[in-house]
Amino acid sequence: MSATRANRHRAALVGTGHRGLNMWGRGLLAGYGDFVDMVALFDVNPMRAGRVRDAMGIAAPVHTEFDAMMRAQRPDLVIVCTRDADHDQYIVAALEAGADVITEKPMATTVEKCRRIIEAERRTGKRVDVAFNYRYSPLARRIKELLRAGSIGAVTSVDFHWYLDTRHGADYFRRWHAKLECSGSLWVHKATHHFDLLNWYLESDPAEVAAFGSLRHYGRNGAFRGERCRTCSHAGECKFYFDISKDPTLEMLYEAPSRVDGYVRDACVFREDIDIPDTMTATMRYANGVQASYSLNACMPIEGYHLAFNGTGGRMEIRQYEDQPWVTPPADEILLVRNFGPVEHIWVAQRPGGHFGGDDGLRDMLFKPGVADPLGQRAGARAGAASVLCGLAALESMRAKRVVSLQEIWGEPLPD
């Protein structure tokens, strides 16, 4: 189904890193070009933005001043892919300029920034969509359907444990994500995905959070360190050595552009200024009474997650394989174990594309007209804030060594 030229979105891409180039640049135009015109690119690094424009094969102008871009190009949609801590300034400015917004997760990194976004959305009447692509994977959709159908009765508790391997997990510690001021920590940057899934599955908000976290593998734990892998004298002995020159896309995006802004993509994972935890556990009590245990570990030999729902009528177990050092099934398995009843194995085929089809599912929902949303997969600013607040509550609990409520850090009940 094609859109007329008049009905196509005039989109501006804000932040031209890896996610911007692939998910919201080349991937968006390749699969959804009938619905979108990319009219501008914005980045504080003009060299990177120019390279991304060339890689996308478009002629849109590059801007380094956001307000000037909005006045000159008048986009009706702004896609925000900058550092997490900067999301709110561009989201609010875009809303005030009359554009709708799609933002990468997390929506923001502090309570105050979440509040600014929600207030701006309410004031302007424009819409914020948060890119929670995990909601759109075939596995997540099937889990949601089974829970809504009451397949294990009323949910009483959840076990949710996420594993990042020594490739993916370590990569966060090479980048700006390793600084609390930039990412809010993995409690916010990464776990916001997982907290959002729980909130969506359970159709409730966390009320209280008790959490622990520590830096056990990266940062000051290294036996040696350097500034970056490319110039490191320990390259031959470090198991976390990363040769950026072997990835042409990363080399194009970050190596020469680092001369403009100083940001290198292969920073040492053992830098002593890393100030976020890599090993985290939390216990949450939801407003509807469900209890949840959660963990995130960023230095594992496996990638994926274990998830289980305990209910009044049985248990649902899920093991999602992303990257393992053994042969795994070609589909994801859901195991339904009912009280006093049969055991049922449900196999869910993975879809092609990023995040097992979740990326395309999200873009379908946001860009193709007439896509139904019976499961409430489309996530707005309220959902974005709820997931961030859960991470911030965990971070505060970790620091203060006490249970923290979401109402305490928000200052009032979350808005409906």
C-alpha cells in the first residue's frame, strides 16, 4: 500500500550513529519509503552525518543546529537517536515545533526529563512514540496472547533473567553508555526494554523496587588498561580487544569522525572512570500484587534470557536464545505447565530482521496505515516514563540500600 506524496511523513533523523543509520535510516527507507521522505539529518558531528547521508543514498541537508533545521525543513516527524541523556531536549523542542516524535529507548534518563516530555506532549497535542521493538517480536506477542487468555490463571510472580555475552555486553563498556551521566546506567539504557516488557505483559506498574548492583568485570577490575583498543599495548593479551577496522560500518561512522568530536568507538572496557554496574538484580512488587525477580548480567558466555510466569493455574516458561556456544533450536519455546493438567510445548518461529522481526513489526505499526493494535503494542510517553522510573528506582535502591517506590521518585502517582 503506497501513500500519496501529500500523506508521506516529512521525517528528520536526529543522531546519526549506528542505530540511526540502520534502523531509522537505510532500513526505514528500504522497507517504508512509500510512507516516509527523509528531509534532513541532524548531528553535532557533521562529518558523521554527511557519511550517513551518503550511505543512505539521499540528498537531504545536514544540520548541526536543531532549531534551524526545524525552521528550514519543517519536518512533521522527528526520529531521535542521540545519546540517551540528550533525548529530552530534542523531543521537547520537536514537539514545540509542531512535530510528532519517535524516540529510541530509553525515552530519557532522569525523572525531571521524563516529566518535561510528558508535559510537552500534553501541552502541544503532539505524540511521542517510544521504540520498544521487543514488544513486536513473535515470541513477545505470543506470550502476551497466552497471558491475556488466562492460560496459567492470574499471574502471581515472574522470574526474568537477561544475559549479555562477552561481545554484546562488553560493547556497552566501550561506548558512552559506560558513563552514568550519558546513559543513566544499564538499569535505564538496557533494562528499560525489560521493565517495559514486564509492565506490558502484566498491564500494571511497579510500585516498589529493591535492587543491588556492582561493577564486577569491567572498569577498574581489569588487570591492565589503555585509552582505546587501536592504540593499546596490551592488544595481544586482552580477551576484550576489539579491532574496529574489521567492521567497515563502524569504521566509517566513528574513526575519522572522532577527529571532530573526540568520541572513539573502541574505548578500553577497563577504563577507571566507568561508573555503572555490570551485575544487577532487583525485586519488584507491582501495583496489582505481582512480585517479580529480575537480573541483568553483562559478561556472560551466552546471550538471551530466561523468563517464567507463575500463576494460580500453572507456570509458563520461556527460554529465548540469541547467541550461544552450542546449536540451538530454530524457534523459541514456550512451555506451559498447568496445575493438574497436561504440559504443552509451543514453538514460536522467529521472523527475519532485527530483534527477531521486532524492528519491522515496530515500523509496520508506526508507518503502515490501518495496522491494528489489539495487544496494545504501540508505546507512548507514559510507557516510556514508567520503564525509566523503574530503572531509576532500582538505581536509587542500589545506592541507598533500601526499598524505593516509584511514587516516591515521581512525587505523585503516575498519570494515566
